[in-house]
Amino acid sequence: MKVLTAAQMRQIDRQTIEEIGIPGTVLMENAGLQVTSVLRDELGVDSGKRVVVVAGKGNNGGDGLVVARHLFNQGVDCPVLLIGSMDEVRGDAALNLKIARKIGVRVIEIKDLPAWKKHKKLLGETPIVVDALFGTGLSSPLGGLYAEVVKDINESGALVVSVDIPSGLSSDTFEIIGPCVQADITVTLGAPKIAHLFPPAEDYVGELIVADISLPPFLFDNPELKLELIEIESLVPYFQPRKRDTHKGTYGHLLVVAGSYGKTGAAAMAGKAALKMGAGLVTVATAESCLPAVARTMPELMTEPLPETEAKTISEKALSRVLELLQGKDALLLGPGLSTHPSTSALVLSLLDKLKKSNIPVVIDADGLNIIAAKPEVLGSLPRKTVLTPHPGEFSRLTGLSTAEILKRRLELVPEFAQKNNVHLVLKGYRSLIASPEGRVMINPTGNPGMATGGTGDVLSGLIASEVMQVEDQLQAVVNAVFVHGLSGDLAAEKIGEKSLTATDLIKFLPEAIRFIAAGGEDETGFD
């Protein structure tokens, strides 16, 4: 599902009206009907009940007037508080204002603060307020009368349903630009916007419902629309039962170069996750003295001892053996628990240099990223099919930017970095972002705060490395892994709570998550 800016949404509206021929009044009618359906079907609004619509002078207010008309026709007491003069209402909104008044909808003009103070008591006399004050075009903070209206809506105690976006938010940023409505439900029209999906703006949205207002679907196929929200339906084909005439070689042999003294768990969890994600074979190559600790974690894991340093990390002397091990392998995972010991760093850099013309998929995580960050010129010559999986701190080290700037500008920086360095990039965190070398950015909706614990990134790296061997489309493979990783965490949190969740719980709940996706979001688990 595409995620749009205000300008992109206006362009699709324009094409729909001018090129396809669907009048703007029809789109407004459809928008109002969709909001009315939510009020009726989700909130139980019916004859004899009261809803107050707070409407602006623009198209968002016009949508609100359509809502008021349909509710009025269904026997609902639905007065409209129009913030502004009726004479200022233009276009399709003016037509719907005229219709609403003709059928008997009570429309009260609020031209100034005294008028608002006189009529705002209606907010306290209704269980539900429809916020149709401002739509997605807002770019500056609300002040004066509008700020007062927003404050009183928030303090009314009523359940608030916002049309398209809570008034006061700017759709093109997740930053708070000024006073804004605190919605309980937001019915957005056509497609979600940036403000709907990322905090702090997301915290004002409440439950998000994306309403179909009959915009032609092919208009969203424009390759210039590069930001997308992952939907479970797109993953279903990749999680179906396997063909009968396959064998372990069909699903790839992964080499994991990972682990060091005190960090054997990272290597083990990555290997276990890869097997549980369907890899045919997994070999974990680790420092010689660390091998027994990794081997005993799962009998299905193959292990390989490598020369080590005095600190019991993998030595640069292991290069020739790692290259031998890569023969016949289908992917390489490099980094979990490696350490940044100078000799280990030398091994990683030499290995990447040897592989720079290779077509083998390479997933680099954790200390692998930290080693590269210390020698950033390596970024320009990584293997052709590289996936980097930093958290914000690691991405900060890779880019030289502060973590605060990374978080603030991530929608810009992530695709820019992926394109510049010709890599697939996963910026981990709430709403993890996945960017391709072509600039596409996928937003992951799964996951929860319980996953903010050691080892969850190691599990994710194993899932990604496993999936890139099984799915030819590398972006799709990464999307599959990131989504199922978060879903496993959600299932685990559902059963054991967020506070007690650990990385190994993600592996435990992985089969359940895979079944859930295969069934298109329906499963006997009871999770929804």
C-alpha cells in the first residue's frame, strides 16, 4: 500500500477528476459515506443518537458535511459547527453545504471566539465528535480560533473521529507542528500519509482506517511513488507449502561467520533463526574455542572452527578457510557477535574485498557494520548483493550523522544511502524501514517494544540471510524476513507479554507467524 505526501495525493485526485472523469463531488460523497459507515458499523451510531461535526471551510469540511447529511437522513441528531462564514465555503464543499441546509441539517456559523464560546457546549453534550476541520494540505501551525477549537475538542471527553487526518497535523511530516486534534479513530482517504505512521504524529491518529473512495488503483502504480506500507497479502505467496520434489539443496546453504568469546549466543541465534526460516543447511563458522558453545545449541547446525586471536575472536588468519567454506554456499551472514578486534576487523575487510565482484548475497550486521563504519570507504565497493541491517546507532556510525538526525530524517536518509551505496538497507526500530538500491522504501508495520532486548537483531539477520537464498527478488526477501520477525514478536508478546520477551522467543513463535502469513492473516492462534 502506497504512503503518499499531500502533493502526491492531490495529483492522484487531479488525475481522477480531470483524466478519468470522476467528478470531485463524487469523491467527496464517497469520502463522507466511508466515514459514515465507520460511525454506523464500528461505533454503533444510529437513529436517536447525537454526533457533532466540526467542519472547516475547505474540502475536509465538505467531507464532514456529507457525513452530517447521511447521519441526519438516518435519524441522527447531527449539528455542524462550521468554523468560518458560510460565504467563504467554495467548490464541492459549498454544494454540500447547500444540500445539507436544504434537507434540514443545522449548520452553525462560528466566525470568531465569542461565537465559539457560545456554541462549544455542544461538544460536551455529544458522545462523538467528527473532526473535519483541516485535511492533508495543512503546513503551518494552527493559531487563534482554530487552536482554541482544537483544544476544546480534545478536552470535550467525546470520542473523536478525524476525517483524513487529525486537524493540526501536517501529512508530510511525523513532527508535531502545532496544536492538533487527539483522534480516537482516523479515516484516511485513498492512502495513508506519513503523519499516520510515525511518532510523535502517529500518537494523535488513534486507530487508522484506510477508506476506498473509488480512486483508480492503477494511479497508485506510478514508480515515482516509492514509499509503501507492507501488507500481509503481499507476503502470502512466499509462505505457501513447498513443492514435493524438493530437497535441502533447493533451499540453500548459508555460511554464518560470527561469534567470539562471550558472544557465542549471537552466532547461535542467527544460525537457529536461519534454519527455522527454511534454510536447507546452515554452517556457523566461529572462533575455535567458541565452537562447542555454538554447536550444543542446536544439533541441526553445522559448525566450523576458525583460527582465533588471544582474545578468542576470529583471526585474520581465517581468511583462506572462510573463502574455502564459501565454495558452494548460497549466502553469507557476517557480523553477529564478531567483536571489532583489529585482527577480526582485518579479516572482515579482506573478505569483503575478495567478494566485491561476487554475486553471492551478503548480509552484514552488528560488529560487521561497526568494522565497516571505521573504514567508510569500503561502502563504495561492497558485494553486489549486500544487505546492511543497522539500528539507528550503527547507522549513525556508518553515516557520521547523529542518532537524533538519523531519526528525524530517516525517510530521506535511508533511501539516499541505499541508492548511493547500491545496497539493500534495513534501518531497524519502530516501523523499520527497508530501502532498495532503486530508492523504494518499505515500512514494516509489525513489532513491539518488547523486542527492544539483546539478540533480536541477531535473529533478524539470520532470517534475512535465510530468505535471500530462497526468494530471488532481494527486496521481497528482506521484506518477508523483517515482517515475519516483527510478527513473531507480536505473537510472543500476545502470549507472554512484552516485558518478558527475549530474542529466543522470536524463534519459538516463528512457525506460528509463518502459518499466520500463509493463511493471509487468519489462523487458529486467535491472533489478529
